[in-house]
Amino acid sequence: MKPGQIYLDNCVSSAVAPEVIDAMQPYFSQKFWFPGSFISTGESSNDALTGFQSIVAKSIGARGEEIHFTSGGTLANNLAIKGIANAAKKGHVICSVVDYPDLLTNAAWLEKQGFEVSYLAADDKAVIDLDQLKREIRPDTFLFMTTAVNHVVGSIQPLSEIRKILDAAGHKIYLHVDAGQAFGKMHLNVDDFGIDTMAISAHKIHGPQGIGALYQRKGTKLAQLIHGVKRVDNLQTGGLSIALIAGFAKAVELSFEDLDATIGQLRELSDYLWARLQEKIPYIELNGAEGEGRAPHNVNISIDYIEGEAITMMLDMHGITVATGSACASQGLKANYVLMAIGKNHVQSHGSMKFTLSRYNTKEELDTVVDRLAEITLELRKRSPLYNAFLKNQEK
Amino acid sequence: MQYSQKVLDHFMHPHNVGKMENPDATATEGSPSCGDQVTVYLKVNEEKQIIEDISFLSYGCASNIATASIITDLAKGKSLEEAKKITWRDAMDALDGLPPVKVHCSVLAADTLQTAISNYEIAHGLKEVPDFSKETILEELKKIIYPQVGEDIVSLKMVKYVGFSDGEVLIDLNMMAFDSWRDNVKEEIIEHLEKYPEVKKIEVNFP
């Protein structure tokens, strides 16, 4: 058994595409130069960088100069959120209780700096409460931030409706989107949704780790956060990796060449997985939205009566990598906050399994996973006092 | 891999697992909301006071299942007096250790074994139902593991004060504001003490 032989944890990081490795190669050895100087090496790098910016920009309907390369999604989120807040100096921010930790930890930091933050509730599908959004908007609200595709249950937030509500406020409210899970999994045109800033990353779409980008709509003022030598602009200070940027651009080309086909393939795989799971394993349920309401790569289920860390450990012994929302598998020993916020109980959270697929997964792989998981569920249920109590109740 | 080979062996192929028909004593500890629950069944030779058979059920993680398995190995064939001396430390040692954040899982299985023995003794008139006192609280606090280091909070001198009067438990803990395990330890304390009918209110204070 090889670790990660069947890998279904692509929302965390995904395998680098072979074409991406080829695209990066020359920029490590022959064309490693930094942009910025007017001699041929610097110019060559300038041209390459501009080309890569355009490729990434095109995938979200933006312009090249609106793209800043960062070390990943987290830096992009920080540059946007802290940049907008520091430029505003004071006021009110809105996000939701089911947002990605990047947004929630930034919200907590903003509160410490004296900003006020409102946290919207979410429904049982992890979709934010739009009526509450309308009620929470104040004259000093300057930023609304959201996670376009929920990182746990894959639900898609209604960005168009959100923008309409923000526009109805009568003053400018910036819309920042964390698109870590959405990028390459749905159409995400920044003009269609009126997005002002957005964070994306390469390694979730088969690009290299360590590279992401911040989209900054022209005219959106961001206070400078990282001070240092200026290579490209005030948001991209310090060194940069032209090779990783080249890899990112190639990964974008591969995913977006035919985005509908990419989405269709992922949707077919996830529908197949959910159907097979229901067929083979009793007493399970889908967490989050069904059908078009969820991102095409995410299947999150709760398996009744057993605990997720034990399940993932056993799957791991078979070379299968998946994630769980169990407290026992988390660093903080807490049940998953998104599942708890959408009304799941502790047992549903502890017994939750998250499968996130990529275009490299096959139906044969999914068959193997479901077969192994069915065996493991049977074995762990045999050992479980909860399942034994359930059987006893059924006999009555 | 953070788990020892022994933990993995007992997790994948646990000993003495399964429900026992007509046990002489049984106990269930933990709760699904905390993510783990263990049931222990005992068959006791009344004349010799020896645990002739033992089995368990476990809802929990790998460490929980492995600890329950090793606890049953340690207790099987022992006299009740010997088995009463088995602690979570014995279970952990027998498993070649556990990652610090997982040590708390070993407490539950050891605890359930002790409760099963106690239930047997009470049912057979070998002892009376113990009175609830400050000592009971201290014994419970010795089962609360500080996940950062995998030691109990009493040994780590984190308990500054314990008070009990009129059903109210008051505990002062030496845990700083920046300690991210505060909530976790507090929840564990409440879980351990709220099962006693004598306890009406629990107050846990930090500096």
C-alpha cells in the first residue's frame, strides 16, 4: 500500500499536473530572472510575468494589472481584508459563521483593532442568511467578505444576490471573496458578481504549492501591508517565484480551457460517488446542499454511529486519503464548526467524511473507496455501543 | 505516523471486542457528544473474585479503541483487587505511548473498567455507594488530561483551588488567557462532574 494511492482530499491540495511541471522547468534554470530591470533578462521576465497575469486574469474576467501574485490564498486574503480595513481606518465589517478560517481569523483581528464585525448565520445547507445581511448593513459598513464555496460542505454562496443587497445600501461596500474552493470549480466572473477583491490559489487546481493571487478591482484602495523591496508593485514586495507563477498560469490554462467540461467531469464523479455510497452504506446522510447548490468536487457525508478519525485511519491503511470533521482528528479537539453551525449534532460531525475530487480521480477508484468504506463501517459499527443500542431498540 | 505500532495493531485487530450476553457487571462512560464512549462488560468468578471474562464496545477514535482493547487484556484473569490498580498510565505504557493530544482517550477506557468493577462490588454488597466529597472531585480532576503535554491537570499543578458546598463545585485553574486549551479543559471538567447527582452547579475559573 502506498500512502495517498487513492487521493480524495483535493480541497486541501492537489497533485501538480505533468504539463505544469514542464511549464515551470525553464524558469527554474534558464529563465530564473526577476522582473524589474530594463536589460534583456529583466525585460524577458517582465514580459513573461505580464503574460501569466493575463492568463490568470482572463479566467475570472479581470485585467492583467488587477492580478497580484502572492504566496497563496492566505496571503491574498490578508492583503485584501487588512488592506481594505486599514484604508477605511474604522467602521463595520460583515462575514458569516461558516466562513473559511482565513476570513474568521482576520475578522477576529479586526475586532481587536477596534473595528466592529457582524457574523451572519447560515441555514442547514451552509448558505448565509440574506435577510440578516440586509438587517446588519449600517451606514459605516465598508466590507462584506464571504467564502464563495464552503470549504467543508461545498455549498455555493449567492454572490449575485449579495452584491445587489450591498449595492442597495446607498454607499460603497466592498465585496471580498475567498475563492480557494470555488476557483476552477465554477464560473467566477468578477464583473458579473461585482467582486472587489478575491483570493485564489494554484495548488487546488493542480498547480504548484506556494503560489496564489489576489484580484484587486481597479480603483479599490488597499493599504500596504508588507513593506520591503518593490519588485512589481506595493502589494508584491520582496522576491517572487517566476517558475511557480508560470506553473500557476499553466494550471489555469488546463482547468479553464474548457471549464464546463472540467465542471461536468467533477459533477459526474461526485454524483457517482454519492449514489454508490447510498447504495452500499445504510444510515448515512449528505451534508450541505444537493445538486447545483454545491461545488462539483465536494461530497460531505455523515456516517451514523461511528467516529471519523477511526474511519480515516482505516482508509489510510488501504492507501485512501479522505478528511473528517471529527473532533478527535482536529488539532483543537473540537467538532467541526461549520457542521455545528448548520445544525448538525456532535455525532454527525464526529462521523463526517469529506471527499473532494479532482479530474485525475476515476470511477474505478471511487468504487474501491466505497467498497473499503462499506467494510470499515460494518466493522466499526460492530464495535460501537451506539450502533448496538440502535439495533436493540429496533428489536423492540 | 504518530501512533505506535502497538496502537495500530490493537486498533485494527482489537482483543475482547463485542457485546457480552449476561455479564455480571457493566459500565458505560463518555458520551457521543464528546466524541467517545466505551462500554465494558465483566464476568466475575464470585468465589475467587477473579475477572474471568471481559469485553468492550467503543465509539471513538483509533486511540480509544486501542486503549479499550489493551485495558481488557490487562484486566482479564486478574483479581478484582489487582484490576482496581490498573490506570490509564498502565494502558498507555502497554501501548508504547500515545501522542500527547490523544492521552485523554486512554483515560476513558481505564475509567470505564473501574466503574464496572465498582458496579460489581456495589451490586454484590462488597462496598457501599461512596459519598460524594471534595475527594471525589479531586479524583475526577486527576483524569483530566492537558492535551498539550498529555499529563493530568493535578500532576501538572494546574488546579489551584477546589471547593464544594451545597451542590456547588468551585474550581480555580492556573491556565493563562493565551492558553488555547482552556475551553477544552473546562468542558472536560464539566463532563466528568455533571454525571454526579450531588453536583448542581459547576464553576471553573481562570486567572
